[in-house]
Amino acid sequence: MLLFLLIFTFFLSEISQAQSNFSIGEVRILRSEKLNEERILNVYLPQSYKLQDSLPYPVLYLLDGSANEDFIHVCGLTQFLSMYKLMPEVIVVGISNVDRKRDFTFPTTIEKDKTDFPTTGGSEKFMAFLKTELVPFINKEYKVSDDRLLLGQSLGGLLAAEVFYTYPDLFSKYVIISPSFWWNGQSLLKQLDAKLKSDYTPSGSVFVAVGKEHPVMIKDAKKLASILKSKQSKNFKTGFAYLPGEDHATVMHEAAYQALRFLYKK
């Protein structure tokens, strides 16, 4: 009878634990004056974060960072790679979307773009949100280092490229996946080309990737990678991955994996 009670108590304990919630992060709400709205942030903290002697952590800022977008699988990549000492443990800040077409694009002169995407053109405000509100908020609330990474794909890749062009020192690392350089007749790619062909000397790291996608997207990504490579130095490194086994819908995960391996390679 005593054995039965012990076994029964054990199973009740297991059931109770199984019914507990499983969480990989926390949700924060940040009121943005620049955007005039509240923004949801999904924040992943590595396992060692709560230790008293834990060091400041690099931060990966993830565009398209909603729970039903790229937040969960990118957190999984960082956990897996850090577990095998292939990259340091990092804090992941997933920026949930409100209107990505608005936030990730600058004004266009193409009438068809204006018709197809009537809310676009707000990237200047969104970049100001990143620079003056989000990064200072994370710096204040968490134990962070100066190592900041911005990761975006598609329109998010366009925005990441615009941040690199406009505020290159805001992040030390950039991951630009399948950037939508077709926006406004490839004007941003032309601006980047001109800037990188000038006397400008970049620092940090940039990784570019693209899958087997629209030929224009492949061509533009390869061009960006080429002009970045021409600026490589001891203070600036760049990498590129063409992933023919992935398309626009599937390229994000493999590209992010390769980017993190490259950026944190010792």
C-alpha cells in the first residue's frame, strides 16, 4: 500500500509539472513617442542570465520578431549554437510588427508601389525608434554589452540595409537576408554602392544571404555582397551565402544559422 501511494504521488507530481507553462522569454511593452504607439517586445534571456556573476550579453535585435514570426526559431538557433560554444550566449529582442510595410520602407516615387502599399514610407520614424528609444531601453533594463546585431529578411532586409547606410555604428553586426532592393527602383542599393565606393571606411561586420528567389533579388544581394567585400579590412568583415536549396519563404532559418556561425567564428 505504501509503495502504491509513493507511485501515485510521483505520477501526480509529474502531471502537475507537465501542466506548468513553458516559457522561453518575457514580453515587454514599450511606448514609442516616435511611432506614437505601443510596441510589443519579445525578449529571450539565456540560461545563465540570472546568475549573479553573469557578464554583459550581446543583443540580437530581430525584425519580424513576433511570436508567430521569426522569434522562436531564431532564439533556438542562438541557444543551440551557444550550447556548443559556437557563439556566445545572447539576448534576443524580437520586435513585434504593427505594420511592417510602413516601418520597413522609405518613401517611393514608383506609383505602382504607392498604390499596392498605401501605408509605406515610415522607415525614418522606425529607425529613430530603434536609435533613440529601443536600444536605450534595452541598455537600461538588461545586462548588455556594446555588441549589437540587427537581423532582417525581405522588407526587413531592406530596413537593415537602410540602418547600415544611415546609422552604421548603431549596430556592430548586420544580417541582411533577401533584401527587397527592388523598392523605389533600387535607390538604396545605388546609394550604398556610391557610399562604399567613396572614402568611407566601415567597421563591424555584415553578412548577406539570398536563396533561389526572384532573379532581381539574387542579383541585388550578390551586388551588395560584392561592394561590401571590396571594403574588407581588419576592422570590417563581410560574408555572403547563396542558398539554392531555399526559396523566399524558407531561406530565413538557414541564412540566420550561417550568419551567426560566420559572425561569431573565432
